[in-house]
Amino acid sequence: MTIVELKEIIDLNADAAEAGSLQAQGQVIEAQTEIDRLEALERAEFGATREELTDFSMLTEDDMSEEEWRSEERNWGVEGEDA
């Protein structure tokens, strides 16, 4: 099961778990435990989780302008050509 699917299980069972359903609480606990296990495996393999590796919120304006420049450089000359 993927982390996204596990988060969906948590979302589906959260209200019932908070209302006291033992079955829903078990589902939430099991799903969160599996998410923790999968994230630990990702950290061991890649040094960070997939979510952490794709979080660009820490980029500064300079970083973003550098990314735009690289993007323009990669596409240089392509815009004027007929496809």
C-alpha cells in the first residue's frame, strides 16, 4: 500500500476514531505505523522522504529565478520552431 492510500485510510477513519470507535482507532494506528515504516525506509535509501525531496517551499527568490533561467536555457530555440 502506498503512503497516499494509507493517508486516505486515516482520513476515512479519523472522525469515527475520535468518536471512540475501537475499529477505526485501530485502522488509524495501523495506517500511521505503516506510513512511519515506509518513510523510514525512504530516509534510509534516499536520505529523505519523497515528500521532503519534492518540497520546494524552502526555495528563495534567487533559487526560483535560477530555476527559471535553467528552464529557459533548456528550451532555448525550441519556441520558434514549428512542431
